[in-house]
Amino acid sequence: MYRDPVESLEPLHHRQAAIRTLRVGMIGIGTVGSGTFRVLARNRADIAARAGRSIELVMVAARNLERAAGIVGDSVALTADAMHVATHPDVDVVVEVAGGTGPARDWVLTAIAHGKHVVTANKALLAVHGAEIFAAAREKGVIVAYEGAVAVSIPIIKALREGLAANRIEWVAGIINGTTNFILSKMRDEGLDFAAALAQAQALGYAEADPSFDIEGIDAAHKLTLLAANAFGMPLRFADAQVEGITALQGVDVACAEQLGYRIKLLGVARRQAAGVELRVQPVLVPAAHLMAQVNGSMNAVMVKSDAAGLTMYYGAGAGSEQTASAVIADLVDVARLDGVHAAQHVPHLGVHAHATNALAVLPRAAVHTSHYLRVPVHALDQIQTIAASLAERKVPVRQVALAAERPGVGPQVLVLTGPVEQGALDLAVHALQARAEVAGPVTTLRVESLEG
Ligand code: HSE
């Protein structure tokens, strides 16, 4: 008799279990947790219809029990002890939305050790401890799902590992931090300086508890680490990413980029090259007419170049209570469908099953190959050709040279756009340029990203 190979791997009690309610224990009931509670309650019937079974929040761990009771009422058991949720026999899946990387790692590993699936929106936790967490989950045959960790409202993890599963992905580039995009938009639109724009972002609640994670590019690098692993089937390489934030970015460069027809965006880029992968977060110039340059305020967008689908782009809110809940609940629906199914049939944690993990090297900064913008303070306006000639001598292709529009309090500035050149070669050329008598101050360089197919 023919037997379905998947069915034959599935113990009978699992198949019977698959029709009962999926019982959720949640750690944390802050912005994301309360949004998850609300959306689960509001769309209960639709979510159950999509999942094939009902999904019910049965337990919540919270630091402030009174506040938690005010949110969930008396329908849900409350505890002050997160480990109680991670170990409780009535919990099938633990939703970790408390954040942080210390205790959260212990809760998640404990939940996995107790055979529970985990849904988390914690990008820092996974970027730093993901290898250990996914290995433990594989061992136990449980799922760790994390759509809410990257550009929350955009189902980009699913797009990469499911929607684009047929493709060889060439690069992923995105605005994946809303706080910095808000700041850059304010600096451009209202001519605000960095500090004033940051204060507004914090007042609106966009920034992380520690805003240095946003403005230094660390939050974006956490997310990029997860995107790259899913795009290329490579291990999580957060420690190898080149990370540059926007704290050193000057208003004058925002204006000069504009003059040349570009906008400055904090981009996370993961690009496959012959010798390895570029993994980098930095402020870059993007052509002003490009769709990516139109992503403003706190919005996020991710563009993917793949061989069959071509260029695709995804846009949406990168933070927010119900926006993150949307991703968390989508993960719960996946867990509801796959709970009890043999682990080999789960969607793999990083887009490929562990045995297929591709040990791609992360390229060093010097090997990154892009075009560049240079702003060179000079003593006199007639030095423009000297600057261009100095770069050309050092084998830097010069595509455009211009004088910056005059600004009060700013001396004459030569602006240069180069053709593609390795960072190492550019650094040497800029070093030589900096030593010239014509140069009146520090040369500023930024990468230019074409984002073309
Ligand atoms: N602080 C993050 C941002 C929140 O600004 O994008 C969402 O990860």
C-alpha cells in the first residue's frame, strides 16, 4: 500500500493534536505584546480559519502584573516569572516580545528545551545568539519564527525564503531602521540638524530604548544579518558586518547630495560577489528619482535582486504595536499549521536546512566595490580640476565634478562622483588628496548605491 512519506513520519498523537487549540504563552506585554493581544482578539475567527485551528493566549509573563491585568483582563493567567511561561506544560508556543539579549536568551533556550516552539520579534537576540538558538531548535524539532524581527509590517523573511525560494538571490538592500530614516527625512525636508531630528524621533517613540542602536546602525545591522542569512543560506555573521551610523553625517552633505540629484539614506546592503558577500550598513547616496529615495519618515523598504523574479521591492512600516503584532501572529499561524509535522518539513530557520548552509565569507571593507561621493573643502574655486586630476592619477574613475552651491559659513567645496572603485583604492587616493596644499579641511566620502538590476 502507498504511504505518504510525510504521514509515515508523523506519530498519530501529533495528527490528533493538530486539531486542538494552539496555546500561546507570552513573555512581555509592552507595545508589541499588547498589540498582539488586541489583534488576536479582534481577528480571532479569521486567524483561526487561516490557521486551521484556534490560537489562544493562555498565559502572560509581565513585570507589572497590575498593568498587565489592565490589558488582558482575567481571561489569561498572569505570572511575574518568565520561566514559568517557558516551562509550563499548557503552553505550546512561547512568544518572546520582552526584548534584550540576556534573560531573553535563557527564556528562549529553556522554552526550546521544553519542546516548545518560539515566536520572537527580537532581532538583537537572533543576530547575536541565533546560531545557538536555531541549533537547539533543530535538535528538538521545534520552530523558531521571527518575521517580527525585520521591518515588522513587511513579510520580508517569508518573501526571501518562501516567495523567492526558486531564485538565486544576488543582493538585498533596504531601509530597515525607521528612526534613522525619520531623522534623515527631517534633515532634508526641514534642514534640521541631527540632534534636533533625533529628539523628534524619540518623542514619537521610534527609537530603541538605547537610541545608539538606531543611530549607530546596529539595529539595522541586526536586521541585515537575518536578511543575508535568509537570502544566501549563510550563517548569521553580525560580528563581521561593517556598520556605520548617521551620527557623523553633516547637514551640508545632505544638501550637496541633493544638489547632485541624490538623497542620503541609511541602507543595509548584502551583496553576493565572486569572493564572498558584502555585508554593510552605512549612509549612502541613492538617486533621487529611485523608489528607495522616496521612502520617507519612519517607513521601511527592502529591495531584492534575484535571478528569476528580477527586482522586487517591499514597503511598509518598520515599527509599531499592531504592525509588529501582524508579523508575530503570522508566525503563530505558521506554527499552528506546522506543529506536529516532521521537522524536515518545517520552513527552515535561515531559508535552507542546516546541512545546506553555505559558508560564504564576508568581504573585508577594502574589497567593497561601489561608486563614491566626495566633498573636498578647498581654498579657492579654481582648484576643481586639480582635485579631479589627483584622483584620476590614483586610478579613481571620476564621473562628475562640481562646485557646491554657496552656503553661509561654509567655504568653497568641490564635489566629486566617482565610478565604481574598490574601497581600498579609494582610501589610498583620498589619503593622498588630503595631504595636498589645495585641500582646506577633512575630505568627506560616502558610498553611492545605484540599486540597479
Ligand atoms: N528602533 C527600530 C526602528 C524599531 O527605528 O526601526 C523597529 O525595529
